[in-house]
Amino acid sequence: MRLPLCLFLFLITPSLTAQSSLFDDLMAVEDEWLDVILRFPDGAPQKDTIEVDAIFQVVSASGPHSMPAGVRVRGRYRLVYCTNKPMNIDFKRGSLRDHGFAEFDKYKLVVPCHEGEENEAALMREFLAYRVYNELTPYSFRVRLIRLTLVVGENQLQTIPAFIIENDEELANRLNLKQEDNHFGHTAEDFYADTEPTQAFFQYFIANGDWSIPTGQNLKLFRTQDDQLIPIGYDFDFSGWVGAPYARKRSSDGRLDLQDQQYLSMTKSEAVHRSVREKFMAHEDAIVDIVRKHRDLRRYVKQFSQKIAVRLKSDE
């Protein structure tokens, strides 16, 4: 029996949209650390304008995978200052299909700026900032912690902690959103529910002023199906929470005080601000659990929570 075309499309659409991605497969591994090997047969990437060939190897939830990819270094300040530079990984879509994954092909890879415990600790704090953001709102990029081995030619270069950030298109697909490129001229009324003050409050919490909605600095805009905006921040290395060594160096020039906490929401409604503060307090225990292995961050959360609790009481 031949099915009408519309019915045929209806039947196959769920299987297409429900197809898991490589990132989903990495996230499905329960272990805290996931081992990844990135091989560069012809040399490691050196410039953000030149993509080099690589092989990405991992044993994820669905089994072992070895996939070709193009890799280039990225970033602004980290690109200039860091020995280990963050990277963009661009997988071949045909290879993703061959391995049974959805065609979300571009991912950001974050690595320690330099070798040593101080820089590795800063990387872990940035990873945990994303995890706290995930706890506060689903409108945030997911991240996957990995143990990354870099191999250039036949020589193992180093093994370092790192994390992978979710693809922009994948986030939009997961949350049923559309990407928005225009960052100018928006008002508080253009944003969906409390997503704008929640994003601003999270940045306030981690003491980060290195973002901007009008310029798109370290922030992506998305739209709901009803055309309301949702802001989602990323790259938190210049926050007081992370305290990256190179950020402290920059702050000594007087251009940035990492300890400043400023709440930069567009929203004027005090009732909305109070609701966002209450939402944070409702997540306090979960946030403390996320950073439970890091005494300095536990103390940071507790001190901030006490400040917010005092503010809420004064508003009664």
C-alpha cells in the first residue's frame, strides 16, 4: 500500500529530529572524565585562519568512534596570550552520518591556557560555571568534561583536562529555538519570560562583565517560535569566579576588576528581579553540590547566597 506523501513525512520526521548527536553520546557517558584523543597527522593548528586535518577518537556511550575533522585555533585574548589555545572542531557531516549521529558538526574545545595546576584549576572553574548556569536555566550551553590527549604525527604531545561546548544549532534544536543574528535595538519587552534577567543575574553571580547583548560579546541570541528573544552567555574566563591568571594580569591595567559584581539587566520590574533572586536561592543547595569538591567555590556560593538572602529580607 502506498502512503500519501504528507503521512509519510509525518511518520519519518520524529526519527529524524530524535536522532542523537555526537555530543549527546558524549554526555551519556556517566563517568566524570571521558578520554578523547585528537590526532594531527600533518601538524597541530597554529592560526585561527588555517584549518588542519585531525582524527577525533573516543569511546562514547554507543562504542568506539574515530572520525575525521578540521581543527583551527580560536579566541581573542586566549589566542594571543595562551600557549594552549582553544580550538574549533569541524566534523565531516558524512562521517557523522556514518556513525549514526545527527549532523551537528561544529564544537568548541576549551583547554588550559598554559601547563600547570593554576591554569588547570581555572579551566575547571570555568567548566563549573557552565554547570551552574545549566542548573539555573535550561537556556544555557551544555558542556562535557574530557581528558584530552594531543598527538602530533607519531608523537604524543600532552594529556590535559579540557571541555567541549555544545553546538549552537544543536542547542537551538534541543530547545525548539531559532538563532538570531541581530543584536541591536532590543528592549526588555523583546525577551522571553525571565530569560534576560536570569542571564544577567548569572553573570552577576560569577562577577563577569565581559559580555554584551548589543554587541554580541560572549553572548548568543535565540528566538522562540513566538519570536521572543532568549540571551545565552558563554566564555566566562574573565569572571571573578574563574579568576584566570591572564585575566588577573589584564585587570592590573585598571580595565577590569574581577571582584566587581554588577547586575546589568535591562528589566525594570522589581517584582521580576525579586523572582530571579528567589529562583537562585531555590537552587542554592544544588549549586553547592555541583562545586562540592572545590572549597573556594563553596565559600563563594555561600557568601553570595547570604548577600542575596539579606536583600530578599530587606525587600519584605
